[in-house]
Amino acid sequence: MSELRTERLLLREWRESDLGPWAAMNADPEVRAHFPEVLTPEQSAASVAGFQADLAHRGWGWWALEVRATGEFIGFTGLDPVDEHMPFTGVEAGWRLARSAWGHGYATEAGEAALSFGFTTLGLPEILAVTTATNLPSQAVMRRLGMTRDPADDFDDPDVSDGPLRRSVLYRISAGAWRAAERE
């Protein structure tokens, strides 16, 4: 299983001690504001089991995110193949952080580590990111990562019922664009 380190963060496998903070994050209406619902502790535990299985099988996926200086669990980030029922294919980058971790640049720093892994280790030609049209903070992270959006790629998420959270946006970055930005 791959473990990624940045100046301030550790992207690592999940631990039993992560379950409580992860469940608390997923029960927080502000953290889940751009999702259809908050999650129960059981749903959060099931998601971690899936993340762990993917990491064990592929060596990459949704890593637990830890602040290196303190060992504090602050959320997750990583890469995952796009669900089959979406109107596009590829590998998606994503992140979700506890409210206490917002505003520190952690999502961008972790996202950069995930992109680097995807392009240099996995040799991906492109990495995608998806969020609701209303999730402006996450879209700002995508732009800071050098990702771009073509409004023609926007779509209605088939997993979300009609309402303000259904409209989604798709951001992309190619390996070539990422490498060009890294050289600047």
C-alpha cells in the first residue's frame, strides 16, 4: 500500500482510531452540505471498509489524511475510478476534511500529492474531479490544482434526486498540463 507524504500531511491507510472522527465528520451537516444527507456511524464504517479494501487491492484509493506534526486525523483524499454509471470515465481525485481543517490549505496540498501519485506512479493520462455546482470552495481547490472546467461537461448526478445538489461540475487536468505547471 502506498503512503504519501507532503510537507505537512500524511496520506495513509485507515486505522481503527479514524472511525470515530470519520463518523463525526460525516454526521456534520456543514461537512455534508454538498451531499444529499449526513451518514450514520454504520454508513461511515462501511465506507472505511471499502476504502481499506481498495487500498489493499490496488495500493491506492481514498487515503486517510493526517497532520504530520500532531498525528491528528483530518479527513480523506485520494484517487478512485469513476463509478460506471457516470456520464464519463477515468480516475477521480477527491477530498473531504473536518471543519477544523478548513482554511489551512490542506485540501490543495493533499490534492497535489494525489495528482503527483496519479501522474508519476500510475501514469494516468488525465485526472478528473467532480462536485456539485454549488460547492464553490471545492471548485476553488480544483482551480488551484490547475484543473479546468468546460461547462459543456456539467451533468446531473444520477445518484442524486432532483434539487440543488443534483447539478454537478467536472474539472480535468491532463498529465501534460500537470507537468507543464510543475516546471513553472
